[in-house]
Amino acid sequence: MTSKSISDNFREVVDRIADIGRERHTTHILEHAWQNKPKIHQSLASLEHPSGAKAESCIVISAGPSVHRKNSIRRVLDSGYAGTVMAVDGAYVACLRNGLIPDYVVTLDPHSTRVVRWFGDPDFEENSRHDDYFQRQDLDIEFRKNSIEQNLRNIALVNKHGARTRALVATTAPANVVQRIEETGFDRYWWNPLVDDPQDPGSLTRQLYDINRLPCINTGGNVGGAAWTLASAHLKIPKVALVGMDFGYYADTPITMTQTYHELMHHAGSADGLERFFCDFTFPLTGECFYTDPTYYWYRRNFLQLLEKSPSWTVNCTEGGTLFGDRIECLYLEDYVRRASRFTRDAGELARG
């Protein structure tokens, strides 16, 4: 339940998110799809499903602030978890720094200068000039430090380990991300994001499909939602846990450090009264308070709608944030690992008779 009513200003922005995204990204999405077409050698349709324990359960690691506050990646590694690990691009190098090699990494965002940093950015200084995006994030402290030395370490880590992970790459990915994924040896599988109704006249999804004839995946508007869809609907993994899927901010995070602060201030005309563009949630597992902005609220709403059609058992092990509802159970990470391990063990005993 929200602890503060949602304002009309908030609802107005939420209702415009999809249109704002299309207006901002349509040109780049189509340009990137055409640029990437000659590079596509494997479609998502050719990706083999996992087997053994990795077919029984999955943990999707997103890049929300809880990943670092809760030390989630290290806890996955220390738990001895034997199922599939799927990381979003923003969590991938953090996994490597903790010694965890994901089975899959998912990338979606078409931004031409930011996303590549998560794979180690050869043009780090130029791409970070005049952009305070990472400095304003309550996410990975190493990225907030904006360190040239840290970027070089990230490049070395991805160069060393990239070939051990399958990259599930949206055709919207920018050229520098694709180049990093290619040169570091990721096994690459391509797909289109479902960005609108393909039956609508002028549909962007239909245009993407006409370019490359690749499968179209409902992402819910974000890479975390894409990873969950790929794990549950495409790889058919029946038990999927989420970590770092906050869709919101810790209560002690200043609104100046939220992802859409500049956009909301531009929309409002000033920073005065900007609180009306945020709303509060109480996370049921812990009783802790969080807040969210219209974009994350829209992601949350989309995800809950996707869950209504999913046969998989989806568990939120983020241990915070705003993602909860009737179709999603909230558990501590270690509780999920114990239950997933028990299910896998029981299935193995049944198979042996």
C-alpha cells in the first residue's frame, strides 16, 4: 500500500511515460536496428534452454540500490546457488567484481554514451563529460566515483570473463555496446523489444520486426522486466527470483539523486514543490519505507500486469523497494535459495525413481 496518496501531477506524468519514451528514442531505436542487422548471426530463437539445476530456477540480478545496500551479489555467491543467474547490463560488472559469473547478461537501452560503461568504456572520459547521470545515482558506488582507474579495471574484467556469459542483446543496443560485446567474446543472441502494439498503424515494433524478423519480447519498458520475461517465458524456467528490482528509492535518498530529477524539474518548471511527483510505499517484508517517481511507478505497474499472465513462480528477493502484489511473493534471498534447492533436489529424486 502507498502511505501517501498519488497526486494528479504524478498520475499525469505516468500516463505520458510511454509517449515520452517513444518520442525520445524512436529515431535511435530504428537507426540501431539497421546498424545491427549485419551483425546478427544468432537469434534468440536459437538459444538452447538450460538443463539440470539451471533449468529449475533462476535469479535475475538487476541494478537497483538494494543490490549494494543488501550485498545481494555476494550473498548469491556465498549461498552456493546452483540455478541460472541472469544479470541486467547495469549489474554485470558488479557481479564480476564479486566473483560471480552470470550465465546470461541482458542489454536493452539505446543510450549512446551511458550503457557502455557497464561493459567498460574505452571512451570513458569523452562519454562522461557534461553528464552527471552516474554521479546522481544511489546505485553502484564505484560508478558514482566516476574513476578512470575503476573503468580500466572494469574493461579488464569484462575482457577476461565476457566469453563465459551469453549476451541477450536487443536490436536497440548502441554501436559502442555491440562493439564491446563482440570484441570481448560474448556468445550473442538477438531479439526485438515489444515497444508498442504491432497491430497499430505505424507501429515501431512492426518496423523493428520488418527490419530483421527477430522475436519480439515484452520488456515492461525496462531491462529488468526484459530479463524476467526472457527467463520465465522464453527459457521456461519455472521459479524466478528478483534481486535489485527496487523500482524506487530508499527514504534517505535525496530527490536530487533520482534518475529523472532533471526531467521532472524541467516538466514542473522549477524545483519548488517537486515532491508532488513522488509517492511513498511501505515494503511488506520489512516494513521499511521507500518512494518512487513516475517512471519507476510505470515500470512497476507494467511488471505487475505481466505477472498476471505468467505461469512461473516469481519471488521478489530485493528485500526492499516498491515491487509487491498479489502475484509476487516477497522472501529473503537465502530463503528462496533454500526452497529452490529443495525443489531441485526433490525433482532429481523423482527422476531417479
